[in-house]
Amino acid sequence: MHVAQLRLTDFRNYESETAELSPTVNLIIGANAQGKTNLLEAVHCLGGLGSPRAPDSALVRDGAERAVLHGRVVRDERRIRVDLELRPGRGARALLNGAPLPGTRSLGEVVVTVFFGPDDLLVVKGSPEGRRRFIDDLVVKLRPARYALRREWERVLKQRNALLKTARRAEARGVNETLEVWDDAFCRAGAALTAARLASLALLAPYVAKRYEAVAGGGRLELSYASEWLEPAPSDGALQRLGAIDEASIQGVLANRVRELRVREIERGMSLIGPQRDDLVVRLASGGGSGPLLDARVYASQGDQRTSALALKLAEHDLLTETLGMSPVLLLDDVFSELDGARRRWLADTVRDMGQTVFTSAEPGTLEGTDPDRIIAVRAGRLEAHG
């Protein structure tokens, strides 16, 4: 699968521009703040997951009422037209070959992307929220129908938290009976999301380990799922035993913990347990992999954290390629400038075998060995092709 053409109207700083893309390696080059990342962002939006770095309201050019993206996508020899309209305050609309879709998330069955930029370093060293988002995005990309599960969990969590705040008031009547209903929905949706997370991480773990060893030139990376209510929390080894992930058992464990914490949750007015508080832990072992496994967020150098984050994204691409039977579009935002010479050369060789890649750079001197098939220069929201 690849995006052959992208037309942008009133998107970010683009008034009206068209980009013709190669099915292999594309370089977007230009000075800072000219619109390079915005172009990658537009390709990502074609997959229906929105922007990887901003709400839809920030994607509309200043002074315009809406932004429109038109994509021509080639998938399994089929040519597919994708049209996406972003309307602040009114939602988004999507067309597939001219036919309206029930929602933009349906685009995820047509266009799949993997985005990696400087902010993705936070997947390793940032807050648990970013790592949960990484896991949950992967859950949906592997099986787009799971988006409904994710939305249901968000709805139930919001409603239950609102009810818990109400329960703190002495005059509230019948709130416990209502809370029991929401407890049941909370545990069902929470267990389903947790099981999907664990299954997705179990698939991802071996790919991450392989990619980290390759890009780092040695060492060992392992993933584990950190949870206050799953005991013991699934480690890297347990994650690989897919048969051990039992949704009914997870629901039972969560229900027991919810009952134990009922009084404290009413006192605090919020849900104190569940997948909204879980985390993904990345552990690294030095010394050729023979050293102890240490939490990369706390103990790894910034270089090792960057390498770990890159390994996670490349592994996501590997897993999606294997599972979906096609290569997602790989979007790399200013990644080469963050790597040393050896890792730049390694990445340049690697992306040659990963389908369509679109990467940006403001520093041509960092691009040794990349040899792109299409170069597009960006200046103040205008595009100029050079090959």
C-alpha cells in the first residue's frame, strides 16, 4: 500500500498544494517552520486517526473554515480515492471513492501509517499517558473494529467518574444501585481493553527485541505491562503466552478490586483502579544483553531512550506488515538528525525494505546514504518536486 498523491486545501499552512509521492523513499526537505511536518501529518490523517500531535481544530489554516485532504491510494493494485474534510466544531467527514463513510475511523481499513518524530521519545521517557496511547493506537490499527471498544471504555470511564463525584454528596439517593450498574459496565469494558492491549503487546514484543538489537548494535530490550490490579503484572515472557490472556479472568480480578476500593473511590470521586492507570514498561539490558534489565525511563541515557523509541516504532511497522499483509506508510519526522552516523546509515538501508517511507530533514548533511527516489522541497507552505 502507498499514497500516490496528496492534495491539501487550507490544511495547516498549505492553501492549495499537491504532492506526488514515490511508492518507495521520499524526502521532504526545507528549513524549520516551513511545513515539512505538516505534510507528514496530512498523510497520517488519511488513516482516520487524526493528527499525531494536535487536535483537528489546529489543522485548519488560519482564516479558513475547513481543511480538505484528497488522497489517491494504491492498495493491492486497486486505486482508491480518499477525501477527508475537517470542520472545527462540526466534526470530520470522509468519502471513499466518492461514497460517504459512517465515520473517519473507517479510513483505518484503507490507509495505515506509522509516525515517528522527536516527540515520540516521550513514549519511553514521558508520562504513562503517552505509552497507553501508543498501546491503544496499536490495538486499533491491528483490528480497526476495536475502535468501538476503545470508545466504549472512554464513555464508561467518563460516566462512572461523574457518578462517583455525585456519590460524595450526602443527599444523593439510590446512587449505590446506579453505581453497581456502571461498575459492571466498567469491568466488562476495562477487561476487554486490557485483554486487547496484552494480546497486542504479546505480538509486538519479539519484533521490538529484534529491532532494538539491530539498531543499537547489541543489548536487550523487553516489554512488560505494569498494573496495580493485575497480579502478577504480565512480564515480557508472560506476554508471549497468548493463551494465558483470559478476558473473563481479567474481568473477575477487576471486579474484585473495584469492590474493595468502593469507599475510597467515593471519597476521592474518581476511579482509582483499571486500565486508565496502567503502563507499558520498557527495560534495557546493557553489556551485550547480559546485564540486568533496568527501566529505560529512569536509567537509560537519552541516546538509548531514542533508540528504544525508534525500535518500538519500527517494530510496530513490522507487526502491522505481518498481520495486515501489507506495509504501512512509514513517516519519519526529522529522525536522521537525531542519530549518529552509524545509526543513520543503518536506518537508511533499513527503510529501503519497508515499503513507502516519507521522511523530513532540515539538514541535508545528515542524509548520507539515504538516496531518496523523490525529493520535495517545502518553503512557506509551497511544494516543489525535485525528482
